[in-house]
Amino acid sequence: MERDVTPKLSAAEVGFLWSHFMGNSMNIVMLKHFLTYVEDREDEMVLRYGLEAAVRIDAAIAAILTKEGFPRPKGFSDEDLDQGAPRLFTDAGSLYYVKRMVQLAMPAAAQGLVSSQRADVRDFFSMSARLGEELDNRVTHVLLAKGLMIRPPLLPIQKEMKTAGKDLMGNLLGKQRPLLSIEIAHIFVNLMNNVFGNHVVAGFSQVARAEELREYFFRGMEIANKHLKVFADTLNDSGLKSPMTWDAMPTLSTTPPFSDRFMLSLVTSVTAMGLGHYGLALAASMRPDLAAMYVRLIAEVGMYLADGTALLIRNRWLEEPPGAPDRAALALSGR
């Protein structure tokens, strides 16, 4: 009889698998809602591929965790979806959701891959990344074909390489040098993340059952709009046009297609990922005024995220990830 020499799952592997499962189960719920009402055949094919990929990912994670004796996370399911409720987002809005979903999921798969050592876990994250790449190719093709793709600002071609001078770092006050391409890239990503977030909380604010959630989502709209203006002004100050935003706001429905637990969990998840993008932008920005801008925005978004997490805990909606044992509590319990 051969002895199983497969190493136990590390904390990193469990953590990345668990968080991947939670985000993926949210996407399954959203994609089912989109598919209920999709009108365009090309859009439907993209959404259906996304759902098939998400279901495959769900099953693969559950198989690895349960094989090792970890309970399958509850996540989100049809219990969080009312398929009889009117549509909340348009076909264009559903495509934009998929585009942002992939943008957030693929780095998570890459991080899970490089943080894992077990062959089956590495194979899983490689598969997840491939599925995400294919979904991104499909949704990008449809957005481009329909003229819905929003592109970053264009730069003139630089005729020769330049060596950086002392003005590269700039200063906190006074006239600033023009933005570098990497700084523009991060501003654009964060601007579009805020457009996406604004789109989601606008829809959820219309349909949330609890008053405190409607107020929380409306506050998210105000923050997103304020940050959009900050990023647009920063681009304009360097003579760059701010990109046009989506013409795909939610429908006028006030009937909730999702549970309050689902909507609040999705908003906190998107907020947390947006916060991570602010951190990446802060690290890539060489102008001190940009660093100060991101520090200020991070503080505001961090407070919003903390308040949303507190709401989840107060309503007993937050599923706690696996963690290290509380040795002190175990010691005291034996007395």
C-alpha cells in the first residue's frame, strides 16, 4: 500500500483558495442574474463562458479543501438570488462587470500560484489564470466590436530616450512635471475602478432592504464621485483628457434581485480590491503630490471599508476565514 506523501496545505494555500472561492461564488450569483435578462447573443456567449468557468473554479476549490478536511465555505448561492426580480443592470453594464471581475481575479490567481508549493494547488491557480485570460479576451473583443471599450489617454511618440533629471521627483507644492506613463496607467485604472464601484453601489442603493445599507451604498457613491473628480483633475493638469465613462447606469428597478448580505459583501470586496490598487499606485508614483493624494484617498476608502465590515459583523453576515488557533483561549478553556 503506497503512503500518501502529499504535503498538507500551507496557511497561504488555504488563504488564497478560500478567498478565491468567496469572490468566485459572488461572480456566479451576478452572472446568473445577468444571464436571466441578457438580450444580445454575443453578450450572452461571454456571460455563459464566464459562468461555466466560475462553476468549474468553484468545484475545483471545494474538492481540494474538502479532501484536506477543511469545511467547504458557505460563500454565496441561489439563496442570495431572486431570479424573478427585474433586471438591475443593462447588457453593457454586465460586460463592464465581467471586464472588472477579470481584472481583479487574475492578479489574485497569480498571487495564489506564486505563493503555493503543492502541485494540485499550483495547477488549480494556473487553470484559473487561463480561464480568466480567455474570458478577458472574449469580453474585450465584444466591447471593442460594440465601441464600448474605454481606453487610457494616448501619448505622443518619444523620439529618443531621456535620462532622468532632478525634476523627476518633483516637489509637494508648486508647479509639477507632467505625469509619467506608469503614473497615468495607475490613475486610469483607479479612475475606472471608481466608475465600476459607483455603478454597483448606485444599483444596490436602489434595492437594498435595510435603510442602513441604502445609506452606506449612497455614501459609497459620494466617495466614488469625489475620487473620480480627483483623478480627472490630475489628468487634466498634465494636458490629458479624462476618459469618457460608461453610459451604462443601472435600470430604474427598486426590487432587490440579491440578498442584503450578498450586496454588502460584494461592495466590501470590491472596496478592498480598490484599496489594494491605490497602494500599488502609491508605490509607483514618483511625484510627492501624487503620493500625498493616494495617502489621503486610501484613508477615506479604508474608513469606508472598515464601516462596511462592521456592518457585516453586526448582522452576522461575515464568514470568517480559516485561521491560526487561539492558544490563549485554549489554555483558559481547560481550567
